[in-house]
Amino acid sequence: MSKYLLAFFISFTITTFIFAQNSSERLKELSDRVSVGQTKTNDIEKTIKEVHTILEDGSLSIEEQLKGMLILANLHKLNGDTKTSLKIVEKAYEMASKSKEYLWEARLLGYISSLYRTSEMLDLSHEKLEEALNIAKKAPQSDELYNFYANAFHEMAYYETSNNEFQKAIHYLEQSNTYLKKINASKSYFLMASNDQYAGTLFNRMQQADSALFYFNRSLHFMKDHKDINTKTLQNYVYVNMGFSYLLKKDLQATKNVLTKVLNDSSQFRTLDLNQDLYNNWISYYENKKDIDSMKIFKNKLDSVNNLIFKANTDVVNSVTKKLNKENKELKQYKKTSNWYYLLLLPFMIAGLFWFLRKKNKQQTVLEINKNPKNEELNIAKETEERLIEQIKIFEQEKQFLNKNMSSSSMANLLNTNTKYITHVINKTHHQDFYTYINNLKINYISDLLDKDLEYRQYKISYLAELTGFSSHSKFAEVFKKIKGCSPSEYIQNLNDQD
């Protein structure tokens, strides 16, 4: 080998080693930054390109490649592109599965589960999480495994909440904390704070404001020495939920203080679902203050956020549905090609069926004549029906029917079910079709305000129509008259005459 070739080989080897070392170190640095939320919103696209460049380095280990892909998935999620995030993490999971990287398999399935959950696909989310917990049993004991279990039990709490099992959810949060106590405090503070924040929201759901405030304050204590993006965002979640606690206690000044703190904060520390809760709480606050103009402002903000969330969730659901349909087609094709020999039995099967059907024909005809399609019952599991009934009660309490774009599909998406189940349960419990049910809620809401508060009687009918989520003055008046038997103006006049 010539000295020039040798020199080139040594130079290439050293350069490759340095690049690999730098790639590895940079991935670790980016992983730490993304996991604690130190990536600024305007740097996300730049960081995505950098990670793609690093992943082109052929000397990266499998674990480093998986780490890079998880960073990419997180960055796309931060950028609001959940669909791309899901595609990346599914590809990473396939790599981890082939390499038998059990902890990574579990972590990636857990991440997929959380994406499904935030997209309101709770059954699929729970299925993936159970699968992740089973795989994690094969992984060796480590801080990373404890951290996985802590996150997994936090996710389990979400699943129990969807079934209105609040005490079970709190139990899972306690289990999560048990694993976190085994890890260095500097690494576990965020999830400890997150667990307390979520426990507080559960006590809010149970109308126990004082218990909720205890957990919220403890969550803030865990975060007091940290200023990264994730921590700042979580603090805003805490303040928004504290606002709801103060609303339960009828402490409007305290409500205004904490909600204003979030409203004045930078938009980079507020996610879509955080804004959804924030605007809902402002609407309730101004409803208590009888400030219709401000209610209208935040109602419009809420409608915009709801539409964005619905679109994002629909994109993910469509992506997952396409994947499942593709898998079903492949399965059908496999069955078609592998079971061709059944064709040889077809003549004998037809002969047997022909004899059997002739024998049963008269009985079947009688059954078909006597069958009344209107009496057919949709087959829904009792647990599912009970869960939907409870979720519909919450839907009514939170006045989500005031959303002007509310439809059976958007309500189904909101409650993690399908339109057939929604319309069936509404018909069974309220003896109404979907739109009659929604319109009744809207009209009863505004008529109740008119009955109790003289101030509402001073507003224009078009204003009341917009407040209740109707598309126009005329549509509001038409529906109002159909339900109340008189026009909105006549209803108001009758109330004034009685006073």
C-alpha cells in the first residue's frame, strides 16, 4: 500500500470516527433538548433537517437510529403534524422489533399509544399500551425501564378516565409515582408534576375543588426551579385547571387571576387542547359575570380551536384506518391464494346447502314476514352504553352543544365512538334524533338565561342566535318557535309582562 493511499485511509478513518462520535453526541444533546422542551418553535424545521442529516450516517448503532427517529417524531408532533409523527414512530417500532430491542419496542408502542389517545382512539390506544407493558417484561431492570413504567401507568390513568373510573385512574398515577421515586429526582420531576396535575383534574371532575387545588399546588412546587418549554406549558395546564377549581368554588377573582396569567403567556407555551380548556373556562367566567360581549369573543376562539383539533384528529384516524384496511386486504389476498383447494369441495357444499335451504325455506319466510326492521336493536355492549351515557352528561354540563359546527360525527369523535352509537344512545335516553336533541339543548340553554336574567332580554335576537351556536337569526327563530311554541321576541315579551 502506498504511503499516499495509507495516509488517505488513516485520514478517512479518523474523519469517520470523529463524525460518528459527533453524530452520537449531537443525538444525545438533541434528545435531551426535545424531551425537556428546549427546542424553540421557530427552530423546529431546522432541527428536523439536522436530524435527517445525522440519520444518514451509516455508522450509527440501532439504538442511536431509534433515538434519532423518536426525536423526529417528537419534533413533528411539536410542529402539529401528528400524522407524520405516527408514520416515523411506526417505522422505528418495526426496526426495534426486528432487532429485539425490547425496551425500545415498549417505549415506541407507548408513544404510539399516546398519539392514538390524543387523537381520541382510546380502544386502540389501550391495546397498544397493553402490548407495550407485556414486551417491557423482557427488558432488563434500569432507570429507563422505570421511566417507561411511570409513563405507561400515567397513560393507563387516561384510559380509566375515559371510562369515568376516576379512582382507578388516581391509583395508576400513584403506581407511576412509585416507579419515579426509584429514579434520580432531577430526571423525574416533570412526570411527578404531570401526575399531580392530572390528579387535580380528576378531583375537578369529581367536583372536589379543594383536593384538586392541593394537587395543583404540589405540581407547581415540583416545577418551581425549571423554565424549559415543556415545564412552562405544564404550568399553564395547571393554572387553567386551577381556574376551573375556583369556578367550582365561585371564587371569580381567583379564577380571573390564574386564567389571565395563561392568556398573557406566549403562545409557544399553549397547545390546542390547553387553549380549548382555557377558552371554555373564560366562557364560564364571563357567563357568571353576565358579560355577553366577552362570552362571544371566547366562544368564537373556542369554535376555531375545536375545528383545528377535529381536523388534526381526523387526519390521524384516516391514516390509521387506511393502514388497517391495507392489512385487511393483504389478509384477504393471503386467504384467497392459500385456500384455493376449497374450490374442489364446492360442488358437494352447494348440494348440501341446497337441500338444507329447501328444508328451512318455509320457516325462514315466516320469520322474514314477521320481522319488523323498526324494532331492530343496535348491539352495543352494556359497559359501552353506560360509558356513553356518562360522557353525554359531561358533554351537556360543559355546554359543548353550543359549538356551531357540532354534528353527530364531531360529537362521536369527541366521545371516542361512532355516529351509530351516538344516535342510538341519544334516541334511547332522550327519545330524539341527534339534531332535535342538540337544538333542544341550545334553546333550553338560552331560554333558561332569559328566564333568570333580565339583562339577556335586552340583546338583539341575532346576538342570542350567535350565542347559542345557530348559523343565522332566521334558523334560530324557526327552531325556537318549534320548541317553545312562540318566537324569541314573543317569549321575551311574555316574560316581561309576567314581571
